[in-house]
Amino acid sequence: MTSTPMARRMDARPFARLAAVAPPSGWVSVVLVVVMCSMLALAIDDARIILGRGELTDLLLWSAIAGALFGSLGPTVGWGRWKTYAIGAIFASLIVPLLVGSSFRDVEWDLQRLFAVAGDEAWEAVNDLAIRGERLTNAVGHHMLIIALLVWASSMFAGYAVFGHRRPINGVLLIGLLLVLNMALTFNDQLVYLVVFSLAALFLLIRSHSFEEQGDWLRRRIGDPTAIAGIYLRGGTVFIAAAVIGALLLTTVANSAPLQGMWTDIGAQVVSWSRGLSGVLPRSGTAPAQTPEFGASELVSDTWITNENEALTVQVDAADIALDVKWRARTWDVITADGFDSSQPPLLVTRPAAEPVLDGAFDAASSVGTRSFVFTVIPAAPRKDLLSPSSPSIVNVTAIEGTLGEAGFFSSLERPGGHSRDGYTVQALIPLVGDAFEGGLTGNRLRVAPAEYPPELAALYAQPLDRESGLVGPAFDEVHQAILAGGADNAYDFAVDTVRYLQSEQNFEYDTDLTDEGLAGCGDRSFVECFAFRKHGFCQQYAGLMVALMREEGYAARIAGGFRTGQPNAITRTFVVKNSDSHQWVEVYFPDYGWVEFDPTGGTVGEPADLPDGAAQGSFSPRPSAAVTRPPESGAPSASPGVVGPGSLGGGMSAGPLIVVAVLLLAVVGAIALAAWRRGPRGPVTADGAYGMVTQMASRLGFAPRPEQTVYEYAGVLGDLIPDARPELHTVATAKVETAYGARRLEPDRMQSLREAQRRLRTSLLRLAVRRFRR
């Protein structure tokens, strides 16, 4: 059965209506913009940027599609830029909260309920971080809301850049920059998103250029515009195919990897910059920002997110490959409601290479009961800390030693220049175990170690946690009494009983994800009290609770952070340490023996606390106590060239003069740039160049020429906006028409007039910015 002409016309009506509202460059360009923005959304979703859970960012795809459509179709129906952005923002404020609410699986599909869930999540975050002053919040909806709005806004900008400003390169650059930045901050392989984005972007640029050329050929009445467009599209397609295939082949077979460390370096800097915003930024399981960093302040969150990527390699002698040590980065003396902190700013002393570190400090190890351990650390990613077990004594690079108090208790050891991938060699003193060694560690020797602490050590590390502030409560007391039932009457036995109790699966369960029931149900409890109440947690909770228990009995203890031993390789004599080996444990102080490690973490992560009992005798061979006074120069940071004090740069020079000099230099550079701008063009001037300068500046300020406008029509429109510039605009337009269409050659006096007109227009056109704002 054949269709009648009337039936065919009726069938074609929907397509005719669709074509009538299509952008000038066609629906294909809209689809390409949507594909570009969708690749950005899918890449962010793949990064699992919120708690490592991909379902929390599934809404980003819909945000990208909606934003791209608003930005693309707004100028098509005649909306200006601000009208498009305003209407798009209104719809975003209505749609994105619904998407956020629907991302929580247990929420019924009810518009009022979805809005309420999104609002409750945002209010909980504001209440925790801004009103109550906490450093961490259990809410995640505010992260979803912010990221979805950013994706929507970026996609809307890209769409309007293509169809409103007719400058597709701006949209391509923005989306591409965000996509590459996301790739730099994740360990996931996202090459497929980059390839699809590149294909869509290149085809979009070629189509846009082809459309502009068609308009130009129509104005000049030269040739067949359709044929010209076909040449552009066919040639561009061949070029894109060859470029993408070549790039993929090069990626597959290249061996040199010239940019191998580039993204890792950026990720390490992001770690350093983001530590102070850790409560505001989302926590991801796939980003280099999760490369373990140990700062002066450490938050205890509801998840312990790491990855299996290599953190560092440690080269040791063959005899040391069987050692079981921890690579310590930092210690903390204060337990807060939501983490660990330092009670005072550490005293920072710069130690040149090969100069003894901790020299004269309380935590400097004695040669009695220890042995030398030399190793080389090769970071897989840039790090600023210098890692070492027990007591580092010599480092072959310049180091900044951080200590607490006048006595000098170890806090940190770092590079003066910040993050670096360079390796370094450390000589440390590690304790010996057993009666065979003078001063060696045994259970009996620690049991009878003196119980008196120096006053400063007792003040920092042996004070019970404050009950009035709610750091400990009934749940903590219950655990405390259960451990006391073991009958321990000394620091060593109490520490051993505590480790055994916490590691027992009957008492506590090791769990790295507490988002469902861990901290969320603890209300105002501190993380120590919450862990004692919930009995679920990971190394941070285990270490915090043990230190609180030790201090409740008056024993000195602190938290230490770094890495576990790693995987030994007897053939290469190396330990391969992964990010998943990052860990926190406890150090208990025993007079005459120093700090002794205890690891209470359950789930087979921690280690048994027992030492060999040794000889059953009360006498022992202690090490001499370390000095409790610092060198004179360390007590006066401002007078010592090696001490970096607050508000100083290296040798103590204030940063104020440098800021003043920088401002003056900026002013001089700005004045020179303005003078160069006003002096106008240098070198030969052409009519095409002068007209191109006008269209380029006006386009950047929101007044690009339309495809159907002639040169004179466009100059007239600009002249109406800037009446004072009409003569110059007429001069440029006339020169453009005479040379492009009349094939005339301008006389020297006309060229000089053109030069003067271009020079004046360079400043006159800046007034379009005011017109743009008013419009």
C-alpha cells in the first residue's frame, strides 16, 4: 500500500517542527555537546569521589545532559546569555535536589520527601561544620548537591559557548580541562572517556568551522557552500580518525612514559592543600588525594579509605629483610572529640644532611639496648615526610625536625622543600629484644621499669582524658573495668591486657566502613566513646581508645602514624609498602627504655603485644635516660639560623617586604602592559587584520557578528553601541570591503588612517563591557 502525498506530509510534520527549532549548525552539534559533557559526568562518577561509592554520583549524568541542553537550546529560541543562565539556574535549583534525594535508595519517590532529604543533608553539614564547629560531618548530600550543580553549570556554559557566543573552543577547553583534572585525581583508567570526549570535541569544532565558512561563502557569493561544507567534513573526519588512532597506538606501544609522574605530583600537592579542608571535601577511594599523609592534625572519620597502589619501596641489607618494623611519620599527644592533634606548635629545627637528628632531644635513642639499622626509602609518589622506625639518628638529606616541649619529644621529620619523589637513606636505632642484649626489651624488665616520669612528659602524655568535655563516658568505663579485671599492676601488663582485649573478636570488630552504623548513630559522643559504645572500627579508633585507657591509669602513651612493614622480597632485599599499609598505632613510654610500640588493632591487622618474659629477676640492665635539655640554640628559634619559626622564611626574614615588592612589580608590569596596549599595533597593518581585531575583541565581550550580517551592518551595530567610535569603525569596515571584495590596494595615507583607527579601537571597544553588563 502506497502512502498519499497528504499522508507523507502529515508524517513529516513532527520532523519539520523539530527542524524548525534546530540550532543553525544542526541537532548533530547539540548531540556532540551533550556527549562531551556526559563524558565529564561519567568520569567523575567513575572516580567514586564520595566515600568510594559510585551510586552517590550517578545523578551527575542527568545533570550534565540537562545543563548542556539548556545552554544549547537557550540561544536557539532567542534567549540572551543572562536569560539562559538565569532560567537554567532556576531549573537546576529544582531538579538537582530531586536527583540528590532520589540517590538515597531507601527514599520513596515523592517530590516533597525528596526535597526534604536533600535539605536535611545540607542542613546537617552546615550545622556540623559551621555552627557546631566540628571538623567532620557524616552528611554526604551536600557533596552530591555541590558537585551536581558544578557539572550542570559547566555543561550549560559549554552549550552556550557553542551556540550563543559561537566560540566552541571555549566550551571544549573548559570541559576538557575538568576531565583531565579529574583524571589527574583518580587512579582509575579513564582513557575511554578521554577518547570519546576528544572525538566529540573534534567533530564539533569541525562542524562549527564548516558552518562559519558556509556563512562567509554565502556573503561573498563564491561557489557552492554545501560543497565546501562537505569538503571540510570529509577532510576533518579523516584527520580525526588518523589522529585518534595514532594517539591510541602511541599510548599502547610507548615505553618512555615522559609524563608518568606528572599527575602523581599534582595529586600530592592537592593532598597538602586539602588537609585543612578535609571536613568539607568529599572522601574518595580512588584518588591520589587518598595517598596517606600524616599532618599535625588528624581527623577520625567514619571510613578508612586506602588503595593497593604502591606508596614506597624500602631497600635494606640482606640480614634485615626479616625485620618486622613500622615506618613512622608522625606522633600526636592530644586526643580530641574527632581526632588527634598536637597540644602546641612543634619546634622546627633544620638539620643539614648527615648531621644527627634529635640531637640532645629527650627522644634521642641510646646506643644501649639498640642496634643500627640503615635503609633507603624510595617514594612511589611525592612525599614530604621522612619515614623511620623507632629513633632516626642520621639522614643523608637536609631535614626539618619537629619536636614538642622544651625536652624535645619527637613529632615529625620532613623535607624542607615539601613533597619530593627523591629517595633518601636513614640510619636509625631500633630496640633489641631478649636477655642476651644489655638493655634488651623483655617482659620482666618492662614490668619493673621505674614508674616515675619527668614532669613535662607526664603533662603531655599521661593525663587522663577530660570527662567534663565528654571525651570519655560510660561505655569507656565499662571497657576500662573489664581490662582492670585482669589484675595488671604495671604499665607493661596493662598494655598487654589492653591489646588482647581490643583484638578479641568477642569484644570488638574490625570494620573500615562505619557510614551505616558506626559514627552516624553516636550523636555527640567523641570517637573514643563512640568506639567503646559501638565496638566497630579501624586502627584510628583502636589506637585512640588504647591511649585513653593507658592515660586513665596514669601511664604515658601517644599515637603514632605511618606504614606497616610491607611485603618483603628476599631476592631484591626490599619491602614494598602499599597505601593500604598506612596505619596508626600506640607507643607507651617506659623510663630507661623509651617508647615501646603496641598495636591493638583487631582483624589480624595488629600484632600480639607479648615480649619474651626473660629472666625472672628484679634487676635489669637499663639504658641511661636521654637528656632532657635542648641545645641552647634550639631554645631561641628567632636567633638560630637553623630554626624555622612562625611567620618567617628560612633564615627568619619576614614575608612582609616580599609582599610589598611583589605588589610594586605587579603594578609596574601592569603599567607597561597598558602602555603597550595603547600604543597600538606594531608591524604591517592589513584590512583583514584590523577587522579581525574588531570582531575578536567584540566577540569576547559578548557582541560577536551574526552569520547573516555584512561587514557594514556589523560595523553599524557596533557604532550604535559606541557612537564615538563610528568613524574608526567605518574606516576599518570600508578597508575590509574594498580589499576583500573589490581587490583594491590601499594607498599609504589610507594605511596610516587604518593604523590609527585600529589603535583607537583597541581601547574604545573596551566600553562594550559596560554595554554587555547593562544588556
